[in-house]
Amino acid sequence: PDVAQAIDDATATGQERQIRKLANQPVPPIEKSLEEIRTDLLEVIRKAPQGVTIVQTDCGLGKTQGGIEVACERAAKEHASPKAKGNRAPLQSKTCFSVDKNSLAQEIVQRIDHHGGSARRFFGPLSVLNEKGKYECKYHKVATALVNGGQSMQRELCEGRGTLRCEHYATCKAKDGVEGPDDARITIGSHALVNALNAEAGSTGLLIIDE
């Protein structure tokens, strides 16, 4: 790591060098109440500019909850024109969460529902377990090999390349890789699906990568 850092420092020029210099400066402690910190955190998420914003805080200060509150605010946004028709979401109304575990994704969906919003969850079909704790996909081993080889298990196995669907297709809870209302403006998924989440957010959406 020390060698890599030395090379980075030596090759950085112009604006990049200035950014590195600023990033390495110690941050003075700020005396604020917990409520003030949470309010500031919410504003950082709410007013995040176009591009990448990195938020670093201690655990338990409410980063995820702040994201949920902002997502619900954005999802409630009305169209700018009263003549707007259809289910197309207004600009700046979509929010996507990328999290490290499917269990956290499910928890966030529940918290959004409790907050009065609605969310859609993306998941890998291979991660779904049935009520007995076993993999929902009956061809999990074959599907894993396909996915590891860069293939789509849904195209190859679930849909059978549009020729012959899997015999368990009608009752399988994993095949779609998504659950929740189609018109939901909040989408949650694991880090492995961050590209799909980014595409779902679109150019005016907010993508929150949690931890």
C-alpha cells in the first residue's frame, strides 16, 4: 500500500493533486449534538449535487434512515406540469439503494413501507431460499455454473431461451429477480446488482451505496 500511495502521489497532477492534499488534511472535531449531526446528515443526502458524494460517519448516526427519509420525500414528488400523463416518474423522484446483504435490502423495504412509501427489490435468483431454508431454484448448481461463466440463468434455464421454460417456472419465487410494485420510485438491491440499480435510477435519480 505504501508503494502504491507513493506512485499515486508522484503521478498526480493539477486538480487531482489538490484533491489528494485536501483529503489528507486532518479534520478538526466539531462539537454538535446528535440531533444536529443527524439533521446535517439528512441535508447532505437531500442536497447531494450531481456526481459522487462520499459520507463518512460513525455507526448508529442514521445514514440508512436518512436515506430512507430522503427517498420517500423524492418519491412523493409531483410532476412539474399538471398535464403530465402516465406512470412515468418525475425528474428527481427516483432513489435506489445498493446494500451488502439481501436481508438488509428486505429490512429497508419494510422500513420504507412503515414510512408510508413503497419500494421494489432486485435480487439474484440464486439467493432466494424456500420455507425449508433450501435454495428455491431447483437447478441451483447448474445455474451457479452458468452465472459464474457470465451467462444469464434466467435466459438459459428459467426462460429456456424462449423455447422451453423450466418445468418449475409457474411456481418459482426466484425466477423474476424482482418483487414489489412496478411503478415504485424506490428500488433496493445488493451490491452485486449495482449496475442495474444505477440504470434504474437514471440520469436524474439518486443512487445510495450503503456501506
